[in-house]
Amino acid sequence: MTARDIDTPIRAGSAWKPFLRSNGGIVALVVIVLFNAMFTPNFLQAQTLFVNISQVATIAIVAMGMTLVIATGGIDLSVGAVMALSGALAPLIFLSDWAQGSPTLGLIAAIALPMLAALVCGLFNGIMVSILRVQPIIATLILFISGRGIAQVLTNGNLQTFTHAQFSYLGTGRVLGLPFQGWLALAIAVVLFLVMTRTAFGRYVLAVGGNERAAALSGGPVRRVKVGVYVICAGLSGLAGLIVVAINSASDAARNGQLMELDAIAAAVVGGALLQGGKAPIFGAILGAVIIQLVKYTLLANGVEDEVALIAKAFIILAAVYVQQARKE
Amino acid sequence: MNQDAFDLRRFVVGNPQSVAVWVALIALMIFGALRYDNFAGAYNIGSFLNYNSMFIVIAVGMCFVIMTGGIDLSVGSVAAFTSVVAAYLSPLGIQVALPLAVLAGVAFGAFNAVCIIALRIPPFIATLATMLGAKGGALVISGASTIAVDWGSNFTNMGMNKAFGLVPWTIIVVAVVVVVFWVVLEKTSLGRTVLAIGGSEDAATLMGLPVNRAKAFVYMLSGGCAGLAGVILASGFGAGQPLEGIGWELSAIASVVVGGTLLTGGLGSVPATVAGALLLGLVFNILNFENGRGTISFSAYWQMVIRGGFLFAVILFQSRVMARSAVKGTSA
């Protein structure tokens, strides 16, 4: 390390490397926006902004939860399945006879119960990881596969369509002219930022990720903190699932949140989260989500097929993690 | 433990943790044979082994990866990709389609290995990206539709015909693969290096073992096994299927874990992994029989839930065994 510190100023030609490593996200964003401004038709229009904000909000919300989990050195593969589960539950509840009879209570239940189910999923993940000491990848793999299965069993695999003005506000509402879920994501970011910087919980999240043994030996509530981050992550995923269903006015358990774990991990890592833990850049996760969404949009708007976009995404994830690894060393 | 002496019990049964899988497998087989009329019939056994041979071969590859402390999430997508490759090559016959499709799988494994060893990307991220890339690749080369194989060539012989009218060819191929890599693990320095890496990668490096070579081997083996599973899929069902393979990695991981291989690596057994894959398949086989009797009625969507539940039960069991043996270790 010292040798490299001394080396760096001499090799002034490679000064762009450290700059790119610490500001890679912003540089990538600027490049993508410039590229689109030049080549993508109709990019600089209000409609494009709306579409992108309403899409990016769900990725950002999940990515923030993922950032907290990654900060403890964990990972949550079940976020997409949890989205499918909460998204499948909501229409089941507000389309039921009981909810038709008492619409207000029905709406509250249609938001509260799916969120509760999501939190239970998070509790399950958290207990598996912190108390049973199962590796996070394996522990969350269980719900990754069976969570979506439960959602499909509940809906019998059917697409549930609906018209419900109040519920759809989650996905189509506007506040000050911009999509409601964009504001929601921003509010969540501010709250999480305060939690991470101002509360003991936030400090312990970073401490657990930095050195779990040290955190435990110094009397930190390691188990509770780890359960906490998985519960928060699952709760945010549940919320994102509701938003996706509200945007589409339809719930498809097979597709809701599919591959979201990849988007969320990629957004968190692009935003500066270290997979080893110890860092929780909340606003970085939003930046990462914006980049992921813009890459998707750029490919789609320029007529690249969905399947090729998958491959592109794979390489973005590899590149982002590779740059992260290099920064660590 | 004395590694030099040949320990037949360990060689066949596996680790102390593996005993449970054999007991469960035999108990379930006896239960099935007593409860259902056609359970022990040649047809059920043949089709059961034929169908599960894909999962067995993938689980064996996964077993090697997990023994090094890694993971390979790309196996399902790679199998889907190679099933399409095999379907395209089927007019040239099995002797061309099989090796080239397996080679395609090995190439994906080599890509994983480069990402993990040279670029030092964590295994689950690297293989998750490959999962995505292989899925995208399968959809691109197939135009997102199933590719019918050439029925005129000998390609479907492997999946649908029996050797000497007795044993399906698929089962013979898979049995050979299983035995070869069983011996590789137990009897070669490469196999011992794989286990040493899982025990402690740093220690293995310091001892001068070819750590990187062994790690490259396991990911390429896992890719090749997934490639073979893709050939079996195309040959047995008459089509390359780009959308197949979802959740296969989970089945494979569950089979490996239920076979007593520790997820942290350093310990593992090929036959116990095969037993794990058979046990998982048997659970579904028996559920099908129960469905047939009308005792229960499960839609296809339950498969995913049951698979997850099975993995959960296995992990729960393993963590209890681990806790118990840890206590024993400290008291001794």
C-alpha cells in the first residue's frame, strides 16, 4: 500500500485511474446522458423523464435495501420474489368481497398485509443468516425460488387485472408534476441516510460489515442488526412490488420483480457499495439505479432486443464489481 | 483422519453427515414400493432415472464447485443454452452434437473461472452474470423459441432409446461421468487439491498446491456438466429449450447440501451428492403418485415452493449437525 502511495504521483499519466475509480458512477451517468442526448430520438423531453423516473423508483427503492444488506457483508437474492409475493397479495385483498364492502379498510389492508408478508420474509432471511448462520446467498436462495412459487400458488398463476384509482396512485400519481414513487424513493433515501449517519443502528450496520467479530466482541447487537437489515430490505422490496402492480394495473406473479435482484445488486455496487461490507452509500444506490435504468432505456430506445440487453447487463455487473475489487486492493 | 488408508465406508457412503441421505433415500424407496403398485416397476424406475439424470450430472459438477467454497448459479441457463446448441447440431449426429455442446458448456465455465480467478470477482456475482448472459445468449441464438431436433439422425437415440434394449443410454452416460469424477475426487491429486482449497484456500496456496488450476477445473467441470445436461434435455425431449433451466441451480445446490457436502467447502462426496439428487427427485416422484391417487392435488406452481421448502429443511438439518459436531469437537 505504501509503495503504491509513493508510486502514484510519479506515474502522473495514470492519474485518471484513481479519479475514475472514485467517481466512476458520475462519469458513467454523464457519458450515458450525453450519448442519449446525441443519438436517442426524443430523449430530452418531459415524457422521457417521467417514464424513467417511474421506472427507476422501484429499482432505487430495492437497491437501497440491498445496500444496507450488502453493508453488513450479506446479500439478498429474494427481493424479486418478495416483490412478486406482495404484488400478488394486494389485488387478492382489494378485489375480495370483503374489501368491496368496505373500500377504505380494504385499501389499508391491501397495502398493510402485503407489506407485513414482505417483512415476514425479511425476518425469515434474517433469522436464517444471523441465528442459523447460513450463508446469505443460500439462505435467500430459498425464498428466491419458493417466494415466487407461493405467489403463483396464491393466484393460481393467473394475471390479475384491476381498476382501482386509489391504489394505482402508488404507481401513477403525480406530486408537483413528477411521479409519486419518485418522491417516495427520495423520502426513503433521506430517512435511510439519517438512520445510517445519526443512529446507533446505522453505526452498527457498518461495524458488522467492517469486522463482524470485532463488532460482536465490543458488545454490539450483531444478530439484531443483521435481522434488521434483511427486514428493511424485504419491506422495501414489498413496497416496490406494490408500486409495480400499481403502475401496470395488473399483477403477474411470474414476471413481477423478475431479475430485480440483479438490478438491485448492480445498482448498489455501481453506487459504491463494497460486497465485503462496511459501506452503505444510500444516495449512491439511487445513482446506481438511475444508471441501470438509463442503460436499459438506451438499449430499448435504440432498438436493441431484450435478450441482448440481458447480456449487456451481465457485463455491466461484472465491470462494476471488478472496478470495486480493484479499488479495495 | 488417516487419509492414506483406504476407507471403504467413507469412499462409498461419504462423510458422517451423508449417512442421513442414504437412510432417507432407502426409507422413501421402501415407502413408495409398499404404497404404490407401479412404483417399483421398470417403467417408473427407467423414466425416473432418465429424467433425473440431468439433475444428477449438474449436481456432481456443483458438488466440486461447492467443495472449493464457491458456487455456480449459471448451470440452469448454460444447460438451456447448450440444449439449443445441441438441437442445431443434431443433424450431424450425437457424436458431433454431444462433444460440441459440452464444449460450449465448458466455455461458459472457463469464462466463470477467468472472472473468479483472474479478475477476482466473487463466485456468486460472476456466475449470476453468466446466468444472465447464457440466458440472453440462448434466447438470441434460438430466436426465443424452442428448436426442434433432427429426428432423422441418431441424436435422439441417447435420450429415448435403451442400450441393448435394457438401460437407457442417458443413464449409462451419466453413470460413466459420475464414476469418473468420483475417482478423480477420491484418487487424484487434483481431487485432493479441490478439497484442500475448500478447507483453507490460503493454506492450500502456501503448501504450493495448484490452487488456481484446481479452481479453473471445477468451474469448467460444472459448465461441462451443465452442457451435458443440455444435451440430455434436447435428446430426451426432442427440442432445444432456451427457457428451461430455471431453478436448476437450486435443485443442484440442494442435492449437494443434502448429500452432506458443507457449503463452506472442504468436505464432500460424489455418491452422496447423487443420493441427494435422487432423494430430491424421489420426493417429486412420490408427490406425483399421491396426486394420481387423489390424496392431494398440487398444481405445477407447488414445485417451486416444495423445492424451496426442501432446501430449507436440508439446511436446517445441516446446521444442527454442524452445531452438534462443533460441540463434540470442543469437548474432545
